[in-house]
Amino acid sequence: MATRIIIPTALRQYTAGHEVVEVSARNVGEALTKLVSQYPDLKKNLYTDDGKLRSFVNVYKGDSNIKDLKGLETDVRLGDELIIVPSIAGGAVATFGEMQIESDVTLSNEEIKRYSRHLILPEFGLEGQKKMKNASVLMIGAGGLGSPFAMYLAAAGIGKLGIVDFDVVDYSNLQRQILHRTDSVGKPKAESAKATINAINPFVDVVTYDTPLTSQNALEILKDYDVIVDGTDNFPTRYLVNDACVLLGKPNVYGSIFRFEGQVSVFWANSHEATNGRLPEGACYRCLYPEPPPPGLVPSCAEGGVLGVLPGVVGTMQAIETIKLITGIGEPMINRLLLFDALKMKFRELKLKKNPDCVVCSDHATIKELIDYEAFCGMPANDHSQNAELQSQTQGAKSNPNEITVQELKARLDAGEKLFILDVRNPNEWEIVRLNGTVLIPLPELPNRLSELKGKENTEILVHCKMGGRSAQACEILRQNGFKNVKNVVGGITAWATQIDPSMPTY
């Protein structure tokens, strides 16, 4: 029996769709070398140019990170499992979980009846419910993860719930973002979420922040809340939330989703001090992922898709962890990472460890204030609506000779030009909607299908995908392989459908 390497969804596009690859090796380094030898396109996503394992990639042997063992020299035996875990595109409370309840915190008869199933739990009881009423939680993002989280936390009797979200409700949100209804389309998500929460439990004080979370306002917004919940969908905001939580000494209840998989943890760098030693020293998000993946490696839900009920599972687990932190019951997921595979209905728990060299939470941290996270991640914090993003992209393309807007594309087609247009979306997306006369080569297949473009090295090739991210990667691949005249269609087919041909469906 060989060593099994578990490939996460985000990287399976480089392993011909295989979720498990078996190799014979003596150690982790040799196993990974054989993996990338078998699937060369995977190498650039696992290793830097100088041959080091990328910092946003963690490799586990069993439930232990190889960083805590012998690194790439960690021995492997027949039957061992290696799990690749990339990151997928959270004022201290002195006695947290054992907080003193103010004398004026009481429950009305109606509240006692409402929360009666909590009150009869010996581990929870009246004291736990008063802690819930006395606590405040800030939720970053009122989308897929925020929806089940907010609804269950409101039903459970949280005293104050803050919501940070400056997006508006879109039809494509309704498949999973159950805070919002059909008649909410076009409304600010924060406003829609507040209305739903008030309908569930009028005793909850809902405070909305219809503004982007930035390095300029994050500390001010977060400082008065007991627990921060990360329901973001982009890396700049995720690193911003983490760093702000570390600087303020706040617990960060983390959740992320991608297609059919999810992750949950609690990052709390000063958990030992904040709980008077009741909890161990906790890791932060940067301890696990010191740096973000390159732009485009991990698609957003808009690009990669997500099973509608998946955030229901992950967001509900975030609600459970939040309640445990507030009431002091159970064992919070500090220094543990839970992986969930919906297709297999399988959970894996991996151990985390505080990084003694972490740039933000170690004793010799170098980051002592919030930074420019969009520059750090090399990508925008795409919290805003799709149309706003497309408009911004289109405006920016006017000065970029390597890009073409959909308006320019239409004008050239209307003039009768015979253009070569390459679609790099997946076949299932092609079936939904496509431009006439385009050639389909999905991005994961492009490096191995360049021969199909032989003779077009000097031909103008216009590349599009759904919104422009994957096509930008495809353009780079083509240029690196000798294709000299390549342009990215800004905004992709979504821009064409919204700005040129509204009769086309969007997805």
C-alpha cells in the first residue's frame, strides 16, 4: 500500500480531477516531488521559484502539520495519509466565558419562555442565557456564512449583533444566503439582514455598518464587541479581520467555504491571558497561513461556485463556537481546524499550533498596526456588488493595452472583423451561456492543449471567462508560451450580458 496524498478541491484542476494520488516515498518531500512530477502543473502552486513550499500551503501527516514535525524530511510509511490544506478564497475580555453578569441583566417572562430549551440544559441554564443577553458579537459579512450564523445566534438570544456589509442583495445570492428574500433584491444586505433578524427575535439589538471594512475603520468598529465572526469571501478582508482581532485581543470565529468543502476554527492569539489560564495560547489565522495564495488560484464563489446548503453547515458551526465562547461551555476550537467535505459527508480535525515567529501575534511581532491588505494580497477586497466591480474593471481597461472592454469587442464584431475569441470557462458554464463563434478550452486544460492553437502565435487572441479572473491567468499562460498578441476581455461574459446583451442569462 502506497502513501495517499489527499488533494483539496482547489488544486484538483491540476491533478486531472483526482482527489487522491498514491505514491511510494520515504518522506514528505519525496512524496510531493513525485506528486508534482506526475502532475507538473501543480508545482507552481505548491512551490516557490526557489523550490520552497509556499507559505499558504500546509501539509498534514495525519492530524499534525509537518511544520511541527520534521518538515519535508518527515518520514512516511505505507498506508500514511498526507493532506494538502491551502487557504480557501476573526480590548480582551478579562474572564471570557466566565464574564460577570451585571445585576440589571434579567430575563422577562416572554424571554424565559422563548429560551426555555436552553434554560433546562444544566450546562447552560439561566446564567448562560444571561451571558448571551449581556454579550455582543460582530459579524463580518451578511452572505452565505453570515446567514445561518446570524439567524441561529439571534434565535439563541444574543444581546447585540453588529453586521458589517456594504453589498446589495443579488438574485444569485438567494440560492444560499437565507437571510435575504426575493423582495430584498437590490436592497443593502445589512438592511435586509436586520429586518430578518428582527422578525426572528425582536429582543436582539441589531447594529448595521453599511460600509466596507478597511484599515482605517476596523479597529474602531471591532473594539466594543466581545466576539468577531469572519464570514468574509476574500483574502484582504480576512487578513484585515485577523490582524485587527490580534491587536484588540478579540476571538475570531473563522469559517470559509469552497464548492463542496468548508473550514472552521477559532483564532484567538491571547486566549490564555484573556481566560485567566482556562484556555491554551491560541494561534491566529497568520500562524496557519502566513501569506495569501497568488491572485486567481482560489476562485470566489462567483467564479468557482458553492453548494447552496454548505454555508448552512459551516455557518451553524460558527454559531456553536460563538455560543461556547460566550457561555464558557464545552471546548472551543482553539488550535484546531475542522475540515468538512459535503460530498463524502466527512469531517477531519487537524491540529494547529501558535507560530513563535508569527509576524502579528508572536512576542516579536513586526506588524503592530493595520496595513494595506489589498496590496498585501495583490487583489481587491471584492465585497461589493458584481456590477460595481465590472464597472470599475471596464473603466480601468481603457488604459491597459492588454485588455479589451466588451464595448470595444462589440464594436469590432459589428464592423465585421473576424476575431479569434477563446473561452476558458468550464464546460458546465459553457452550457449555461456562451458567445457565438468562440473556442472553448477550459483554463485547467489550457497548458496541455496549446497545440490546438498552433499557428496563432501572432494572431490576436481575445480571452474571456465569467468575470475576467481566469482569463487573465490564461493570457499569462499564452504569453509565456510565445503567443504575442493576447488580450483579456474585461468583465468576461457577465459584462457582456449586463452591458451589451441583457437577454443573456447571468449566473
